[in-house]
Amino acid sequence: MHDNSSKIPVTGDPLTDILRGLRLDGAEYGRCELREPWGVSFAAGTAARFHYIGNRNCWLLQPDGEWVELEAGDAVLLPRGGAHSLASAPGVPTSPIERHEVEEVCRDVYCMKNEGRRPATLLFCATMHFNIDRLHPLLGMMPDVMRAQELEVYEPGIPHLLEAMAREVTMVRVGSGGILARLADVLAATVIRSWVERGCGDSAGWIGAVRDRDIGRVLAAIHLSPESDWTVESLARVMGASRSGFAERFAEIVGQPPLKYVTQVRMHQARQWLERDRMRISVIAARLGYESEASFSRAFKRVIGEPPSRFRGSEAASLDQGEATGPAAVRRLRPGISPAG
């Protein structure tokens, strides 16, 4: 295993240290021109969903089943990719996104249109993959839907990002798809940061543990370097406490023994390596310090509930129903679509 001395948090704010590594790893984007009446549904998946409303208000059917109106110029992030729909009005019949034909504008940027004579609603939609496991406590605490306009008063940069997206989405210019994609990345990250800085909506639970003066430093160190050779003694040194005092306080605040928490973080990281990086099971086992692939597989199944081989099959097998609904998945499911260039 790796030495952990270089991964001890340095900012003095454990939550900030954990979030330093949060980023979007891969995304697919789509510019949609939809004429009324229209409705598009998005199945639940492991990736986050992002929608920017370029013009003309539309409606969002949230994962909780409630319709809310979205104004032109607003953006929404569904960090856990819950099932939802976008429509020109509540109750309009919707069809799954994968049934719509798209054309590839450039790498990972697609365009979708429907027929009709009425003015089109312009949308910019994205499927975003975070670099952390979907069971990470931070993702679990996020609300189903995060609206950019609701955070404008706390984050002065959001209006400028929305204005920039508004300009790009209405113009058909060289490179506009790529610029929109980058703006979407920044806006999504800004929305999450603003939510975190305002207290994450709740100071209890995992966030409360991270913000504990003593335990937070330990949690940050574990999350920053899950492959390190963590022991109760080494974690106690990070906290600056005795072995017994640390173990008791950790269990009291976090709700489980420290090494059990370390194992959970490691297995969540292992699933990321399997799904995202297609890493070999034997390599992951060695990287996490297990003596054999079998012992690692037992620990993985105990925490995740399924063997690691389940997450390293063929690319098609690794896509769940939710992940197979993005624009790129449409292109895979409908091979007759010809890319635009």
C-alpha cells in the first residue's frame, strides 16, 4: 500500500479537502430543439443529469412525482440521476430519450430535434459522471434536484454563467457545442459548491462528522487516500489521540468502527476503478493491499453486495438501464443514425 503521509489534509477544513478531488469524469451533451407539444423522459441511472432551459418555459416532473415549472435561463442538476421528465406542459405524453434520433455534432456533443411548426424550446442537456462512487455520503445527502436560480443570491458567478449559456444555446456557431459543454461543467460544479458552503442543507449525519474538529481530519485523510495502509494506530496519529480514545470517539460520531469505514471507502473506490477505469480485479486487490484476489472479492461482495466481476463485464453489460439513455447511448441503440461530422 501507499504511504499516507502526503495525503493528510492541509487546508484546515476537512470538507474542503474532500471536495478538492470532486470533478466530472466524462460527460455527454445534447442540444435539443423541441416544438410543442413535446415530452422527454429520463430513466433513473447512476450518472448525474443536467438541463439548461435556453428559451420558452417548460416543466420538470421531479423524481418525487411533482411537476415544477422551469423558467427560460434556468438550469437544474439532478446529482443522483433520479427518474424525471421534461415537457412543454404537465401531463403531455413523454417518450424515453433513447427513442429520439440524434446526430453527432462533435465528440460527445449531439443534437436532437422533432417535427412541427411552432417555435422551438431550446434545451441543453448533459449526462455527467462524477469521479466518486454513487454511494459516496456526499452524493447521498444532495437533494434530488438542485436549481441554479435558487442559488444565485449566494453565488454571484451563477448569473454570469447562465447568461453565457443563453448566448451560446441560441446561436449556431462554430464551437458552440464545446463551449456550452465547458460552461455546463463549471455551472454544475458551482451549484454543488454553493450548496456545500451553505451547510449542505443539514449539519447532521456524515456532514456533521466531517465538520467535527477531530474526526473530520481523519475522514478527509481516508477519502483522499483510501489505498493507504490505514490502521487504527495511524488514523489515531492523524487525529493526534491515543488508539483507544480515537477508536471510541470515531465510533461515537461516525456510527461505526474506523476500519469498517475504511473498508467501505476502499470498496466504493474499487467499484469506481472497475466501472470507470476497467481495471483488472487482481490489480485492484494488490493496490488495496489484499494478499489475494479471493480475499479482496470477499470483502467487495460483503460491502457492495455483488462480486467485483459483476462490474467488469462487457461495456454493454456494465451499463444499467439509466446509463443507457444518454445521447451516446441513443447512437449505440440506433446504429442507423449517421453522425453529422
